[in-house]
Amino acid sequence: MGTLIEDDDLPRRDILCIDVKSFFASVEAVRRRIYPLYAYVILIANKDRSGSVVLAASPRVKKEFGIRTGARNYEIPKDPRLVIVEPSMSLYLQVNKMILDIYRRFVPDKDLHIYSIDEVFLDMTASRRLFGDKITIARTIQRMIWQELRLVVTIGIGDNPLLAKLSLDNEGKEAADGIAHWAYEDVPEKVWAISSDHKYVGDFSGICKIAS
């Protein structure tokens, strides 16, 4: 009968899961010289159709107006602070390329794993000696993206991709500095504490609600 695997026996990598906060709305905010986290931007498929769907919204819109992705045009209140725009995919792809080029300063393409247009995984294991410890690297990336593109990123760091993703979604996105780090030793306290109803367990890992 086998024995339980000890934390020290597990492969440890330096994985960063990086998310551009409210990417689409933030790009539109920067385009208008507005600080992304203070913006009231709503992206909508067609401004002229009352039933048109909201595609994205700035954090303040979600928090103060309750308008989220999937809402309808007619649900948007008539408020002068709200900036309603139609999407510009060519611009978003251009900005995405600029972000990826920043990541490539830290890792080769084989260690850059694209999860979506606004989220990636960087495997810094082979590059850490060049750029410092994982927290230093995370802060450097945050600073570069802010200085060059005026976008805000949050980062989850883990010993493997799952821990990096879970640390981002469950802690990093709400952390004061936008960074969280979960190691194998944190699994009992942090991972097992995630509710089975929490969307981030199943959405990323493929674990169904009953199994989780």
C-alpha cells in the first residue's frame, strides 16, 4: 500500500497567473485617458438597440450600478458618468500583443501559456535567476505594464498552474497589492477552504460541483 506524497516530494515551479483587470473596459478607459479602476465604461454590442448585450464593464460599474456582462442595454441607467461604447477588437488585439511582448522579456514562448486574451500563465522556473524571486518578478511585471500601457494587472503565484490560478481568483484579485502566493503547504488552509459552490474550482480545473 502506497504512502501519501509529502510536500517536499512534489515538483515545485514558479508559476505566475496574470490577469489584466477588466481588460476590455480598461483599454477603453485608457484610450480616453481615464484611470481604469475609476472609469465607468460599459461595452455594448450595439448602442442603438435596446436589447443589445453588455459585453464588459469597468469594476465601478459592476459595484455601483450592478451592471454586468450579459445585461441588456435597456437595463443601463441614464447616468452622465457612464461611458457606453461599442467594441474595437482590432485595438484589443493590438494591446494584447503589446502585453505579450512584455511577458516575453521574462520568458521564452515555451514558458508563456495563453489562457485567454486577458490572462496568461508564465513559468518562471528557468528564468528566476535572471530576475529575482517570484514576488519581485510579479511586482516588476505589474510596474512595467502600468508604466507602458496604463493597465492594472493582478497576479497569482503558485507551485503549479492550479495553485497559481486559485490564488489569483480567490485572493490576488482582491489583495491590496494585487498579488497572492499559494504553495503546497497552503493547500489544507486555503484550497480546502474554498466552498464547493465557488465557481473558480470547477471553471478552471474541470472538477464538477459534486466532486469538489
